[in-house]
Amino acid sequence: MTQVTVTEHFLKFSFNKAKIHIIMPDDKIAIFKQTELFRDLDDAVLDVLAKHSVVKRLQRDEILFLASEPAKGLFVIASGSVRAFRTSADGREQVIHVERAVTTIAEVPVFDDGNYPSTAAAEEPTTLYFLNKQLILKTAVEHPQLALAALKLLASRLRRCAELVETLSLREVGQRLASLLLEEARNNGTKTERGTEIELRLTHNQLAARIGTVREVVTRALIRLQEQGLIVHEGKEFLIPDIKVIAAYAEAENSE
Amino acid sequence: MTQVTVTEHFLKFSFNKAKIHIIMPDDKIAIFKQTELFRDLDDAVLDVLAKHSVVKRLQRDEILFLASEPAKGLFVIASGSVRAFRTSADGREQVIHVERAVTTIAEVPVFDDGNYPSTAAAEEPTTLYFLNKQLILKTAVEHPQLALAALKLLASRLRRCAELVETLSLREVGQRLASLLLEEARNNGTKTERGTEIELRLTHNQLAARIGTVREVVTRALIRLQEQGLIVHEGKEFLIPDIKVIAAYAEAENSE
DNA sequence: TGCATGATGTGACCCAAGTCACCGTCACAG
DNA sequence: CTGTGACGGTGACTTGGGTCACATCATGCA
């Protein structure tokens, strides 16, 4: 779907060209300008980045990189979305964060010069641009806007990660699920007179990987939330009658 | 103990002065130079930072700042140590990270301009220097070394936080405890012919707060590790016969 | 049309870990 | 030398949530 948008762009810029598989730098610049990391840079600088970037396309669930694999740079997510996660020895996944187009992923190894800290895979068909880490570092030194943007980005990632630690350690499954729905409602919810509506395009398995549990437990937790009147859901459609109530539940000491 | 060192410094620099309560900027510069964040800056720049910094002393368990309290800047830990943690409604703590002198804490709100992401408290008598965030930002723009050092620091913090998420979500208590001991052994262990020895100056309650459980469970987990021959401990003294074995245990799928 | 395949729902079972209650030890202050 | 509080150890009990085994129901594709 987002894929379609890219195709449109692509056509717009290239239907007169002989080699129609090349994505034009101008197009990339437009994409880069939408990222938190690069938006403050001049077009000239973006042009350099664009020229050095390499396209990569992934199908759903295709792996972008593996945890502890040597990292050569970061990726701009032009369309689609990517989840970063860790896997236990018995195959269970814990999602660390999910990034949706347009943004960047794998900034960490660029700056601390280590391996990839987690595994990343496409959640849907996804287009990415790879950028070499030396180039990013060089640009950051020459253009403090980039360094500051990166600092801000890493800081907010760290803040969210600390929140994840808190909910995993200190809250029960029902509350963690409520937190996720709440966040979704705040970001992508549409308000109606009946409450806030959201469409969760996630399977119970995906939900489980995000809140640190397994499928069956998610199913039951959803039923419990429904019974307690915190949510109403049929299929992927969720209605949250009162955001305040579910927020209180997510924070509460005792989840009755 | 570390406190004593500071007193020595203090005396060395000030016994000829009239106002003996003032910590000399030179002394601060020497401290700042030991932090990952500031070590690459020139003395002239450090001098400006030192002159604008404010001393703060804390007793054990005294609170430095509270989660979600407005943040005005970061702290240099000159001596002692500080734990950053989150608290659940029923009072349980989950430690996010612990920082020992000499380093910095609370960088996150400097760069993303938010509130403090977690509560921080002294683990022992601690001396800190407060630095205003505008000053840090200004310095970071003017001196890319600082921005790069901050990026590196945040990146490595994020990496460790992701690891914490993984162990909390994917590993059992025994493994989490083993991970902690392992890390301690790698950092502060002394190798002998019997294995690696460490001295853990933590109560079971503190251990529990770090690995996301409660005191009694820690006691029992330690006993189990002992029974399985992974560790030998009397009191605060731990002997790890074979680091490789405990590392394997910490990663394993099934903890038999 | 029919057969995989993946998602969801559900009952039965089990266990790691949290809770509660209580004890002994030790250090330190009064 | 005694009271008080922190710390560690332990048994008994409860429970959240993970595991297993099936059943149902779409969807899609052969």
C-alpha cells in the first residue's frame, strides 16, 4: 500500500528515462527530508548522502540484519516498516521497537561502532536505503544539525526503551497490552462520539512478541479487557470507550 | 571510601586557601577529564563547564531526581555511584542502569528536551556536579568531539538497555542472575587458579531490583546456582569456577 | 472444489515465581 | 547488654502465565 506510493514516485521521476530501475537522487532527497535524522540538512548535503545510498527491498518477514552481525551503516526506511527484536534460544521473539516509514533504523552501531544490537526484519514489503556509517559520522562532524538530530533521536529511543523495561518488569500482561492499545489510540486513533477507534493490523502472535508473552495469553488478555469494558473489539477493529480509563488501568497497582 | 579520595584532592588543592569549602575548578577539570563525555574537550572548554557546574552531595539512598520531573541538565558523578530506576505502583523497583564514578548521568533529557526518564538515587555517599543543559548543547554544537562522545555514550546505553529488555523478557531468573554475575566477573573479577573471584557489594534486595524479581527468589536462585556448581559463595564473596560455563547457562534455552 | 496454511479460540495442565509468615544473625545505638 | 532494624534463609501457599492439544474459520491457491 505504501509500496504503491513509492511506485507512483518512481514512475513520476523515471518514465522518460532509459534505465527505469534507477531511483533518482531527487526522489531520495525527498524521502531523506522526511526523516527526523536528516531533515535539517541542506539539499547539497542530502544530495551527497543520496548519491552514496544503496536501495534494498524486502518482503514481509525478510531479515534485514541479524543481531551481533558486523554493522556497516544504517538504513532509511522509505516505505513499509521494520521491527527490531531479539530472539531467545527457543525461538520466542521480543520486539524492541518498530519503525514505520519514513525514518531511520540501526543508528546505534553507527555511533558506538559495534555490531547490530538486534535483529531486524520487514513487517511488510519494505524499501530501504543503506548509508555507510563513515559517511554519516563525517557528515555529523561537519554539520552539527545532524549530530543534534541524532542525539535527540537516540535520547528518545533510550527513553522508550526504559519504558519498555519498566512495563516488562513491573506490569502484568493485561496492563502491558492496555499500554500498547493506549499508545496506538493516541497515535493513530480516530475519535468518534463512541470513543477512540483504532485498527490494529497485528496478529495475536505479533502482539505477543511486543508485550513479551505468547499468543494464547494475548487472546485471553483481550477477552478480559473486553469483559471489563475497557475495550470493544471485533477482528482487527478496536473501540476504546474511554482513553482515561484504560490509561489508569495500565498504570494501576492491582489490575481488577 | 571514594569519598575519602575526594577529601584528599580537596585538601591538596585548598589547604592554603581561606575559603576551604570551595572545590577548585582545576580539580573539577581533572574529574571531567575522566568522563567519557568530556574527555576529548580542551582544558579551556572544560574550564567553562567547570565554572558553571554546581556541586551536589548525596547520602546513601538519597534521591537525585524523580522520573518525569522537569530536567534542567545532567550530572557528573565525581565520586560514589547512582542507580537509575523505575518504581511500580506497589513500590517494587526495577533498576535501569547503575553508574559509578567517574561518569555522567541524565544525558537523555539534555538532548531530547524532556523530563527525567527515570528516578535516580545514590547507592552510597556520592558527589556530583550539575551542568545546565543549554550549556551542554551549546558546547556540543561548537565542539563536535562532545557531540560524538555523547552519541557514542547514548548508543552504548541503548545497546545495554536492549539487552536488559531481552533478558527480562526472554530469560528466567536464574539466567538473569547468572548474567549479572558474569558481567561483574568480566568487569571487576580477579582471576585466580580456582576461577574468577568477585565481591558483590549488593544486598539480595538490590540484586532483585536489578534482575526484575524479589528478594526471596534471589536467595533461592543463588542456592540453585551453587548446587549446580556454577558459583561458590559465602557472604558477599563469589567464586566463579568457570566463566564459560556460567555464560553458557545464562544463554541457554533450558536451564537445567 | 478441495486442500493447505495461518489466525484465532478454548480447555486442561503445570510450573516458575511472587506472596506471606516467621526465624536467626549481625551490627550498632542507647 | 539489650533493643531495634537490616539482612538473609526457608517453608507453605497461590497464581499468572506458559505449554499442549484441538477445534474452528477464514483465505488463497492449485
